[in-house]
Amino acid sequence: MEKRTAQRGILAASAVLLLCTGAVLALRQPRQSGLAWEENAMVGFMPGVDLETRRKQLQQELDESQIAFSLNSSPAFVLENGIPTGKLMLENPGNNHKLLTAELQLSATGETLYQSGALRPGSYLEEVALNRTLPAGEYPITVYLRAYREDTEELIGQTGASVTLTVLPG
């Protein structure tokens, strides 16, 4: 009985070893994407590359690609003299190191309801007025945030956030 158990254990271990070997071989094969793979390519950093300089370059690229902001996810606007006014509560945090602009668009039509000027890092917008009247109700909108370099004002990129804007009767 013990001999059979030992044989089964050896068979099971052999099967696991075969599966692992097959998986490793499958992972080493290039995907069939139509591209010809370079056989002489080396993995790692090129000789002579200063790793600290490379790390700083990559960190700078990562920092530039990220847009930090804080935004009210459900802003409520009240009709005052026929113009919806409300607390957007958009912040460009001080550690963002980018200028930000915001554009509020109706998700259904793409119509722009509000366009901000540039916000410096460490500043925020509290209350804003929409550029047209909307009847009382809830509106799905997209807030597009565009980031610009502080020194050149060159566009770096943009992101969007979907929120629900509520217009309350005055």
C-alpha cells in the first residue's frame, strides 16, 4: 500500500513538474502578433546609464503624467436671478505643480456649461455660475481638467470626472 502511495506521489510530482516546464516554455515564446522579435535584444539598462539619473527622469515623467485635483462629486446649484450658481469646490493642490483649467460639459450633449481660467497650484474655486439657465433637476456632467506646465503654459494632458450636477429651484 505504501509503495502505491509513493508511486502516486511521484506521478503527481512529475505531472506538476511537466506543467510548470510547459508554462515556462509557453511564457518564453514570443506572442504571435506579426512583429519580428529582435533576437539580440538584452534585458536591463544599457551600459553606462547612470541609474540615479534614469530614476529621476522616470519620476519626472510619472509626476508630469499624473493630475492631482479635488472636486465636489455632487455639486448643487441654485437659480439666482435666473442663473444657476453653486459650489463646485475644485482644488488644485499645492503639490500638483501644474496649472489646471476646468470645463463642465453636459454628458448628453457635450455642451459647455462652465469654463474656468487657470488655477495655480495651491488654489481653488469655491462658487461658480453656469453660463446658461438649466431647469431644476439632476444632470450628468463631465468635468474635464486640463493640466499645463507652470513655466511654459504648454498643455500636458487632460482627465475627466463624471459627476451629477443638481439644479435646485430658487
